Amino acid sequence: MREKLISVEQAVARLTAKAADRLGLRDRGRIQPGLRADLVLLDLPQFVDTASYEDPKQTPPGVVMVWVGGQVVRKDGKRTDARPGGVLGM
């Protein structure tokens, strides 16, 4: 269910640029040349949070693709073999 507490754009900013700034991660949180390409492609009409306290680890519908460090890690609802993630240096 979409409750519309904040816009998708505001939520993305809070979870990306603002979080990266707060943690001092200068190479993340924005789409710019030279920064790490950690991206999520959403189908907004289909995207809705389906997680609950009883079952929190659910991938919501509408997540089309996910890139970490420029590599596709999720496509068409399935994980790929790519594992480019690592420990964040702060």
C-alpha cells in the first residue's frame, strides 16, 4: 500500500545523497562522472513496499534493475552472479 507520506523523490534523496553526505561518503549518493554507479531502476506505477514486521525481507514489485559499482546485480526480478559490493571506507 502506498501511503504517500513523502514523495518518491524525497525518499530517494534521503536514502542516497543525504545519507552519503552524513556519512562522509564523497563518491556515492549522486549520479555524476567519476562517482560509483550504485543505481536502482524503478517502474514507479508498479513500485510499492510489500515488507512487513513479520516478513521484512521482500523485494518490492517494480524494481527493474539494480547496479552496484556499475555492475548489474539484479535483473528481471532475479539476482545475477555479480558481487561487486564491499566494505565502505569512511
